[in-house]
Amino acid sequence: MRRGPLFRHKWFAWFTGAVGLGSIGDEVNRLAMPLLALELTHSLGTAATLRVMQMVPYVLFGAFAGALIDRAQKRTLLIASDALRVVIVASVPIAVMLGLFSIELLYVAAFVLGTLEVVWAITTDFSVVPALVDRDELTEANAAYLGADRVARIGGPALAGLAIGALGSANALWVSAFAYLPTILIFLVMPPVYETEAPTTPLTVGNVKDEIAEGFRSIFDSAILRSLLVLMFVTNLGSSGLQTLLIYVLSEEHRIDPATIGIALSLSGMVQIFGSAFAPRIAQGRPLGHTMLWVVVAGSIGPVVAALMRDWRLIVAAIATRQTAWAAHVVYVYLPRQREVPANLRGRVNGSFRTMVVVANASSPVLLSWIQGVSSSSVAFAAAGALGLAAAAITYFSPLRHYDIREAPAELEAVELVAEREAEDETANV
């Protein structure tokens, strides 16, 4: 099938660029806030709790937010979410300046930022991106969209480390606050092509409960979504706490300074770009389910290797290989949730899906910090790898293993004809 370059879609190109800048702000947060917690307490448990506070909102509000997203004006939600993120992030250095800062304030900021991320991520991942490209371009679009985040992982941690070294952990968060401004501008000027028809039933507690229940029911009625849930839940249980564990190991066990930590994370981020960039090519010629499972297996090896290493550089390299595989995997796991769910149900279904998956995400920092506390960091790394291997083994025997998004020959021919007609129309218009 012949088609033009992905970035011929103007608004997708602008949106992806803005997301990349916002991801730099996320990277500053991911380094500065845990280091602030460690500066106050020198405890992995405190840093892990901070990470949990960012994830708990998905568990508490994910399904509810998904139902409301299907009803609300998405442009208003996205602009408000980004504007509030600017305010919350800026409140931390302001509190330090006024002498009002405490670990409790940091927990509250993390919780509110996590709540805003619930709304923003569900809306952009499953409503905005699919609306900005053609359906058959979703694999490449996800790779580009998520690749923008991986690019931010190159410069973001290094910038964060240098900013922390020059300004301090708190004042470095000003960089994060300003990085969220471009997406506000994009959503102000972008046509709201991602808006969908909202439910016509009154906004009542009963109706919202029914819509939330519909989201959960849609997941468990689908063998593919059910299997995907198992894969992501078990894998994420050993995944989301890895960066917190890594920062602790570098900062507290190896006494590495923030600038060096930032540079190390940036270099590992550089490798991760290949995961997103080559994800479409890796998946070519085989069922998507096969690719997903083997990528999870490959990613699980990294933490196991990290458990055996004593040099901090080799530990970072091992975790970087895991994150590279995970970058490809994330491209794939979006596809069933974008393709199998009708547009008018994407908010509630994906809100419900993320609610269940993020139970594992929120538990991961607690689990890995507990293992580190009762045993060692090496055992915690090994446990993370073992969970990934277990998830792949379980899912190997599920219908997801044979999930295939390659178009049937008749569909390919039909799409090819449409593409040729569009090309002829464009030529005629010129």
C-alpha cells in the first residue's frame, strides 16, 4: 500500500513536537522530585511512596475519569490539565522560597500531578492520536508519538541533572513548568477533530456508574483486551518502580552526583529511541501478539543482568536495554485499545483498563523497595525481571499470542484504491 509520510498530517506533527517538549518537563520531575525526597530522608521508602502518590490517582479515578472524558469537551480538559500542571509544579520551588516546603507537600503535589495525568493521558493516547492520522498508520503514529517521549529522555535527564546541580532540586522544577506551555498553545489553535459524540443520557450518578461498568465489561468481554491486561499487569508490577530503584542505587549506594545521574539517564534514553523507532519494522511480517510477547521476554533479561552487576555503569546499561524493549512494547500495547474499542467508548474503556493496570504500577515501587529493604537491590532487580518472564509465559497461552492486525488482501486492495484516488484528487487540485 502506498501512502505519504506520516508527518504530512500537520496537526499530528505539531502535537508530537509539543509532546516532546512536555516530556522534557516530565523528565525533570522524575529526577528532581525523588532527589528532593532523598535529600530530606535518604530513604528509598520515601522516594517509592512519592512514586506511588503519582500513580494512585489512576486507581482511584481512572475509570471515573474515562467515563467523564467521553462526555466532556476534550479541548477544555486538555488545556485545563496542562495549565494546572504548570501551577502545581511551580508551587514546589515557590514553597521552598517561602520556607513552607515539606515532604507532605511533595506528596500532595505528586498526587495532584498524577490526577491531571489521568485525564491528559487517556484523552491524548486514545482520542487525539487516532483522530490525527489514518487508521492504518496507527503503528507508525504511536511509534512517532511515543518516540518524541524517548527523544526527551536523551536531553531531559541531562538537563535536569545540570539544572539541579546549578539551581538545586527545587528550582530546577521551573524548567518543568515552562515545558508544559507548548501543548497548551497547540490545543488552543488545533481544530478539535478529536471530539466525539457524547452520551445523551443525563449526567447522573447512576448513568456514570453504568458507563463505568460498560468500560470494565467491554474489557472482560474481549479475549484480546483481557489477555493484554494480564500481560501488562504482571509485567508492570516489576516495571514502574525500576527508575526509582535505579536512582536510589546511583544516589545512595554509589554516591553519584545529580549531574552524572542525569547524564547517565540521558544516555540510556538515547538507546531507548531505537525501541520506539524500530517498533513498526520489528512487527512486520508476523502477528502482533508474537512480537509483543518476545519483546517482553527480551526486556525481562535486562533487570536480571543488572542484579549481577556491581559497576554502576553496567547497571545503567542493563536497565537501558530493558527500557529499550519496553519502548517498543508500549507502541504495540496501544494498538488493540485503539483499534478494538469504538471511538465513543475509548474514554471509559481505557480509563477502566488503566485503572486495573495502574494497580500494578502503584504497587511496583512499594514491592521493589520492600524487596530491597529485606534483601538487597540486586534481588529487587532480579524480581523485576522474573515478573516480566512470568507475564510472557502466562500470556503465551492466551489468544493475544495470535493477535494479528495485518490487513486481509481484500482490505489492502480497497485501501490502496482509496489512496490512489486521494493522490489523483490532490494532483488534480494542484
